[in-house]
Amino acid sequence: MEKCKHLISGLVRDKQERLTKVAQLESELQKIQAQLDVEYKHIEAIDLLLQSYDPSFKTENVKKKATRKHIFARGELKKLVLRLLKNKGRVSTTTIEITDYVFSIKGQHNLNKDNYKNVERQLRNYEEVVSTGKDDNNVTLWILKRYAAEENESENRAVVTRLRAPQ
């Protein structure tokens, strides 16, 4: 019987903790239910207003807005892109490579055309990144602006040197 006292007190403590958690969850559920009730009343009021302005309006045809699941936190995509391009150095990187890299970091591997289009759209907005053209598959190539500027400077120096050279 002595051995059972520790077991029993442990089980009682576990039950107390679970009862406390259930009470907290029920309280949260009541608050959420009250919020839902308020929202439904607002929706009913809006429906009545719509009907009063246009009796032929079908309020049941109004559906909820589509919500987007954000994969990246604010600024996270840009950080990942800049890190990748910095690691690549002066080597141009395709939109596909960049997209595959940033989504793999987030554990996303089943990508579609929209993922690639969205990343390319973001790349065009980054001041630190420039396009260097297209590859053989017509996919845009990207590089950090500072590397592109360095390459342009070295090309310009080479042209000036050739122009100055005696002939």
C-alpha cells in the first residue's frame, strides 16, 4: 500500500493539471463563442441593409474572402535570397534555383508556377539584385547589384585600356 501512495498522488496531481487545462480551454471557448455570436449579428445586420437597398440582392452569394497562407515572415524571403546570391558570388543564379532554395529552407518542396512567378516578382523589387539576362531555357538570371557593377567597371577599364593602347 505504501508504494501506491506515490502513484496515487502522482495520478491525482496529473488529474488536477488536466482539469485546470480543461477549465481554461472551456473559458477560451466561451469567449470565442461570444465573439462568433457578435460577428453573426453583424452579418445579419449587413444582410438586412443590403436587402433594404436592393431587395433582389442575393446575400447568400457573398462568400468569405480568400485568405493567403504566408510562408515567409516579413523580410525573410529577401534575407534568404540575398544570402544565396552572396554565397554564389559573381555567378548568376536562375529564378528556379532561387525559388527552390528559399522554399526548401521552409520545408516546401511541391512548388507550382505561381511560386516561381511570385519569387521573380519579388526579385524585381529588390534594389540589391539585378537581372543579368536569361539562360538557355529562357529563365531569368540574377546577381547582386554590387557584383554586376564590379563586372561593368572591369569591362569599362578593359575597353579604355584597349583604346589607349598604341596601334
